[in-house]
Amino acid sequence: MLKKVKWSGSHYRKNFILILLIASIPGLITGILIYWLAVGAVEDELRKLHGEQIVQRAKNIDEQFRNLEYSASRWAIEPRFSESLRSMDLVEHFTESYDISKTLVRLQETHPLIKNVDLYIEGDKNVLFNTEYHSINKQEVSQFHKTLEGKNIYWGQYPGKSQIGSGLALIHTIPAASKHPFGSIIITLNQEQALELLKTLTPYGKGATFILNHDKQVILSANNTNNQSFVNALKNKLTKLDEDKESFQFTFNNQIYSVSIGQLSRVDSDWTYVSAAPMSSITAPLVIVSRIILVISASALILAIIMSWFASYRIYTPIRKLMGKLMNESAEKWKPTGTDEFLLIEQQWEELSKRSNLLQHRLSKQVTEIKNSFVLQLVQGYFFHYKEEDLEKRMKGYGWIIDNHHYIAINVNLTGLVDSKDRFSNNDESLVTFLTANIMEDIASEMFSQYNVMKFSDLSVGVLIVYPSGILIKEDILQFANKVTEAVNDIMNLKVIITISEPTNKMKDIYHLFEEMDKCKRLRIFENKNQILDIQEIGSLNDINSFRYPFTIEKEIIQAIRMGQLEGIEILVQQFLEEIAEKNGMNEVNIQQGVRQLYSSIQHEILHAGIHPHDLFNGKDMYEELSQIHTIERLTKWFINSIILPFNQRLESRMNMELKRIVEKVVCMIQENYMNDISLDSCAEEAGTNPYSLSKAFKQIVGINFIDYLTDLRIQKAKELLLHSTMKINDIAESVGYRHSYFNRIFKKQMGIPPSQYRKLHQDRNLMKIEKDG
């Protein structure tokens, strides 16, 4: 029947289409927006970073040229290039000429952009210095004379000598700032170094970079496009732009370039640098990112479609199951084609509501159980944060009459379960508690109009009584306590401790009533007998006198445990408990305080011995066991059987293992050193113990005493040498650790004959055996 429901319902189709639209379209729109907005923003940011990078590198180039200009100015004012050179005969003063050549060589090495440093001097003899002294002819004089006709310092083309070549040069006349210079310092740039520096303006290895002088002529060019027409087209484009424009996009051969323009301020004029880089190189990282975004968007779209189908399927699954059940109940109402499934659900709602009302009526009969649960939670403090008005409202809702009423609590605690082995065992705690609750229920129903009985997990049962404010209920409470005591004693043969709380008129104080009763129970007499504790009469724990603890007996108990004197420990423990009861009273709070302190001291001794209490007691909660004991006799047995005996047995076991290890070590020592002078004292010292303990342990573990074991080992070794070697008797005696005379006596004592006779006797036997075999 369920197969008819699959896709025929209109509700399912509509929801599937709606989910598909909701899941797919926003994801697709988000992907497109991310692509267009984010990619565009990142592209602008990359162009901006590229422009800032070009400006920064242009500053570096400008700084390099400025340093060169500063160096030239500094060299021009040196005394070596003063007016004295104008009239000096440099041939005659060859030392001066030599010094000038060396100076030019040094100046040439001061900057990586310098290729050559030349000195031209005009006078009676026109001289050109580079690495050497040269006289120049009239034609060359006219070329070099032009260097004196310009500014004091300027950039230009080197006038040239064929062996040097021409190129961009920085020229400074000498003497510096003179209106009638007689010479010039000519600094020729290293073309390769200058181009490498210029290429830093095209960081992607593509595009072109060049520098224009004030006449718009190219003086340096690094063209990675290998196309001169690109540079020419870019120059033409520059002539049409505004002078203050710093960057623009330039299209050449269907490729877009990002062009950056800037000024380099030189001493004689301003240069213009132009850097053109392909946009594809600048935005290369962005291409990968954009592709990733497109892939993610497409994947998200596919995932949205899959998840929408899956979600719609999951949404419809409970509807489909519900429809199947409804069809089984009323198949004639179901029309698969074009029918909204919720119409059928709506039709069934009234019938389900009727059934629900019927169930609600039946549940109303269970108010008693719900009321009991509420009171139990109230007693346990779960509603402590509620307001008094809210609690009263809930109580009234459960049928309680609480206006002008008071509350009083009674706790009945069972004792003696451990001693009643004939009727109950420790595993019958829940059964005993259940029986006690039934007894109290029966008695309370005869005496009180409003009450509630609660079972707890610690062999105790509580009852909350609600009574009118003007009634004196104390006598009824005591009568109730006596009846419960008699019934429990007769039926279950157990003793009870009944605690009666103070009355209160507030529901929020009910939790505190039970708390105070738990504390008051500790004031009971530490004996297994019936007791009734009325908090209003006995006061509180604060009224207890100062506690006196028998430290002397505790020390004797600890010392007896250390010495393993189990015979006297039981008497000491009993004396300890009797002295606590005598000096502090028989109240449970005093007895429990003393025995807990004694247990803590014994536990400290256990830990000091290197034994973990959790391991010794198999993980049992010993404090919990201690709290369940209510007589001094059982406390004494508990300390002996549950605490001291297991500890003593563990110590003896561990001591036996230690002694065995020591004896095994001594046996190895004897076997390795029997031929030497070895004694019980030396072995005990080597093993880290005393001779007495070693002798006792050796006898216990090996079976014979130390000296007998050593003697037997030496005799056995001597017998082997007598039978299987030709050594003399004296030598055999020394090899097994004896003097000759003593060896003869001890051998005869052990074997009954002297060693020489022992050897001869066995040799004769061997000969007879050989003759017999032959």
C-alpha cells in the first residue's frame, strides 16, 4: 500500500520544488556575487599593490643615481683636481699623473653602476686620464671640449674614444663651480648593471621599462617584449596623456598592460620612467582563485540539489509512514492522485483528540503517583529555586489542602540488618525498605488525613505530614513513632531510629527539615537499639562538647600493625573505641568521628608502606562501609578483618618475595665464589641484610643452612676433580676453597673415606668395567 504514496501526493511535489529553489538559488547567487565582487576587488587591490611596488623600486633607482651624483660632486671638490692641474706638466710630474690614475681606478670601484671614470684636462697639452695617461689629438679635443661648455654637472652621452665606447655618462667640470673650467670628470654608466637595475621595474619578467630624458628621448631601455614597435607605440600614447597621470592601462596586440609613470629628479633635469607589465602577470594568482570560486560554486549547486532531494525525502518519510497507517485504518478516504496528504491528517485529528481525552481521563486516576513523585522531588531539594506561591499552587493542583496548615517530617532509619542473617541479607535492602514503607503507610492512614510516605536508598523511609495550624500534633507523632517501632521489631526483627523534625509553615523549608534530620541522626546512641530523636528536644550538633581523641592508644595500634603483632591489636582497638565512648559519649557523631580518624591513620600507614588502599581493598568504599556499622563490637571486627588482616597479609607476601630474591642472589654468589674465602657475614653484607635474617631465610627457602649448602657444593666439585682429572689432592683442596688437612677431614666426614681412597676406589671400578667389556 505504501508504494502508492511515493510521488503522487501534491504536498510532496510542492515541497520538493520549494526546497530545491531555496537550497539552490541562494547558493548560485552567492557564488556569482562572490566571483564578481570579490574577484574585482582583489584585482583592484593587486593593481594597487603593483603600482606601489613600482613606485618603491623607482625610489631605489632614483636613490642609486642620486648617490652617483653626490659622489661626482664630492670628487670634483677634491684638492687633487684643483687649479694646480691647469698649468702642471703632467709628463714631468709623472708621480702626480700616476696618483691621478690610481685615484680614478679607486673611484671607478666605489659604485656598482660605474663602468669607467675618465678625467679630461685642457691646457697646453690636452690630456685624457682613464686607467692611464693619454694625449689626445685636435679632433678628439673638439669632442671633449664640449664637456666644458655645458652645466657644472649634467647627464649626457660620453664624447667617446673608440676603445672605451659611448653611452650614458655623468659629467662634472673641474674645478667645481668654476665659470672657466679646464677639465671634466666623466663617469660612464655600466650599461649591463643599469639595465639590470631598470628591470626591477618589471618584476614579472615580462613587459618593458625605459627612461626618457627631458627631451623625451629614450636613454635607458629594458624591453622584454623584444618588440621595438611596442616601445614606440607606448611613447606615442604618453604624448597624449595628462602630465599628472601616474598609471593607466594600455592595449597592444590584444593584450592589456598596466603602465606606471613617474619622475626621477636629476641634477640638470627630470627624467621620466615608464614601466609596462602585462595584466595577465599581475592577476595570475587571481585567475587560480577565481577558478576555485567557480568550482566551489558549481559544487555547492550540485550539493544543494542532492541535499534538497535528500531533505525532501527525509521530510516526507514520516508523512509517508503516517499515510500508510491511516490507509490501513480508513483506506476509502485516501485518494493518491493530486490529494494533499495533510487533508487526511486533519480529518483524523478529531478522532485522535477524542482518544487523547479518554487517555487524559485515565491518567487523572494516577494523580497519587504523580503527587508522590512531586513530594519526593520537593524533599530532595529539586524545587528549591521555585517561589513559595508556585509550590503552593502545584500542591493544591495535586489535591492537597495547605492553607493555614503546617508541615512536619519523620524519618525512620533501619539498623541491625547485618546482624539479622537468619531473615535478611545485605542484598535485601530494597525489600526491607519497601516493607517498612508499607507498614508506615498503613499506620499513617489511620492517624493522619494528609501525609506522604517516601522510600530512600539508605535503609530509611520518610513521611511528610500536613496538619491544620491550630492542632497540637506532638502526641500523635510520638504515638505514630511507637507503633512503627513495634511493627518493625515484630515483623522484621530490626531496630529503628526515628527522627522527628521541627514543624514549619513554608513549603520551601521542607527540604531543610529532612537535612536537619539527617544531621540529627548522628546524635543517636551508638548501639543497636530502638531510638526516637526529637530535634526540638535534643538541640543540634553545635551543642556537642569538644572532642577528646585517644592518641596514645592510636600510636600503640599503629606500632602493633608495623610489628605484625595481630594477637594484641584486637584488644587495642576495643580499648580505643571504649575510651572514645567514655570520654565523648556514645553518640554516633562522636564514635564515627573517632573511628574515621583511626582509619585515616591506618590508611596513612598503608600508603607509607607503598600499598595503594584502592588495590588493597579491591576498590571498595571503606568509608561507606564504616558509616553502615552501628555497634562497637562490629566496628572492632571490621577493623581487624577488613583492614588490618589484609594489610598484614600483603606485607608478609611482599616480604617473602624480597627474602626469596635475596637468597637467590646469595646462592649465585656461592656458586661463583665457592673456591674463595666466603662466609655468611660477607654474603649478608653483599646482599644488604644481616647474617641472622639471611641464615633464617636461607634455611626456610633452600631447605638447609648456609654452611651445609656451601660444604655440599665444594665436596661435589672436589669429587668431579678427583674422578675426571689427574690433579693432586693438595691442588684439588685449594681449588675448592679448603686447606689440605681440613679438606681430608671434611671429605672423610661427608663421604666416609679419604679423598685419595675415593679416587683409587673409583679408578679400580672403572678398570674392572673396562676388562669386563673387553
